[in-house]
Amino acid sequence: MQTDRRTTEGKNTRGRREFGKLALGSALGAGALLTSMSEAGAAVHNSQPGIKLCAQTGAKPTDQQLLFLQQIGAEYVSVASTPDLRTAEGFMQIKKAYADAGITVWNIGNTSVHNMPEVTLNLPGRDQKIEDYKQYIRNLGKAGIYYTTYAHMGNGIWNSGRATIRGSGARVFDLASPDKVGVWDGVTFKEPLSHGRVFSREEIWDNYTHFIKQVAPVAEEAGVRIGIHPDDPPVPVLAGVPRCIFSSFDGYKRAMEIANSPNVGICLCCGTWLEGGRQITGKDPEEMIRYFGAEKIWKIHFRNVSSPLPRFVETFMDNGYYDMYKIMKALRDVNFEGIVILDHTPDLVGGGNAQTAYGFAYMKALMNRTTAEAKA
């Protein structure tokens, strides 16, 4: 087992990127990203080279769960925290529980500061939510956790119920369904207007700018990278709320330019991206990886779907419409150093461990194939 290699000795100092001046360096190779440096510095922690396969786990692992992770070869985990452990001390406690088993905690999530309508839609309580998020980032940095995923959806992740794939239950979304709803952290959002009115695209952009300009300096000081998750699903508008930023290549590019920070990047949820298809997103997952590269893409949610919108079913990685090998190959080609994690897999007999084992084995097979090809 590998232990946590992201130590303070791994820090390097990089200037804030002026992404308004970035250009796609096609002549320099796929995924090249040209940036210029300004005077302000930021702490960015280097990672051990190579793709890191990761498992999604809980904050309080049992001995049996730790043994299972060791058996499947999971050296990295992404942990969902519990309210009682959402402090720097609590994060260190989580980290130690896994480190004692030789497993590195890469990310510790906090649902209370993820998908915050108050922030995305400028609702009452926004300033407090932003302060809560800043403290969360500081706690991560103090605990030696140098990455977190953030989502900027105003009314949750949407579905239209469940479908059956190879005998397994799976999430389905149908744009034409009258039963579609958004859900996040125990709250349900419904049409026609989830928050009582129609919001403009300009409002969503202004609210993102207000948020990111406040939190990016804190992330830089703490040495924490923020990877922003796409809108799931990437429908232009749902229940009066535009999904105009993190639903397309152009949106992400502009968002990175606004943030202008080496500590703000991308969690590329491939399943969400495939839900939209190139007609909505502008680039498929492979193209996103090759454009932004390891400089900006720090986490991959590895998931396939049956088809692009207007209707999709989350499916197994081997029978969706996209060739997942292309994603792993692109990650290898751009020298990706972040984590690849199973996401939203269909139900399996045996529950969560069976889902994790299936997904982990599939991802490892693809990674081993790309590694062998690279050596050849």
C-alpha cells in the first residue's frame, strides 16, 4: 500500500494564471495549455505521477471495509464526511483511520457546502454559506487534504425515476417526463419553477463570479485545489434555473478565465458530460481532457450512459454509448496525476462492495492496458 505522498515538501509556488490569455497550443501537443504568470503567488501541492484509481467510502470505516479496500487494491479513497467530523480535527481523524491501513484520503466531501442554491441563485443566507465554504477549505488545508470537488447547481441532480439495465436498477432522466425532479441533500426541487421565478443567465454568471472571487484566494492560501463538477444533467434550463456555466466547453473555459487561479479547475464527470453529448457540451470527454490537460483536470468521475439527451439511463461502463478506453488513454497521454473514481453505477447483487469491485476492476483493466501501450 502507498501512503500519503502529498506532503508540504511537495509544495511549489505558481503565479495566478491569466486565463484570459490562454491559448490552445496544438502545435505543442495535444492538451497543451499556455498560461502567463502574474505576481501573486499560490500554493499548489504536487502529486505523485500517474493515474490514481480511487474508491468512494465513508468517514468511519470498519475493519472489514478497510480489508475490502486492501483486497481490491484501492490505495486512494474519496470520503463523504459526517456532520460531527466537519472540522480540521475531524478531517485528520478520518485521514488517520485510512492511513493506518495504508490508504490515502484524497478528498473529503461536505454536502452542506456543495450544490448551494443560496450561492448559485443569490438567495438569503448566501454570505454565510460562502463563509462556511471558506472555513471548509481552510479545514482541508490544515488536515493535509489538498483537493475538493465543488458543484454549482441551483436545484440539484435531476432524475425521472429508475430503469432496468441488465437486471439492475439505474437512474433514468427523460426531458419529456412530467415526473422529473431535482434532489440534493434531502431537498426535492420540482417544475415549473423550483424557486418561484425564472433566473437569467447573467444572474448565474454574476453569482458564480461573486463566489469564486472570494474563495479562490482562500484555496490558494490553504493549498487546496477546487475541481468544479458539471451540471447534472446539462440541460440548458431546469425549473427556471439556467445551467449555463458548467454544461459546456465554452462555459468551463470562461469560468476558468474568471477564476484566474491555479487552484480552481475541473472535476470532469464523464457520465454527466456524456448525458449532454457534443451537441450540448461542445466537446466529448476525450477532447476535454486533451484541451485542459492535467493542468486543470484533477478528478474523473468514470461513468457511462445509454445515450445523450433528451433521455438517458446510467449504465455499466461496458455497455454505454461511449468507449471508456478513450478516456483512460487521454488521461495517460496528458500525464494525468489526479484520481479516477467510479460514479453512479447501477445496482448490483451484493450492494456497494459489489459495485465498487466491479467498477474498480474495470477501471484497473483499462489503466493497465494504457500503461502497457505506453511502455510499448
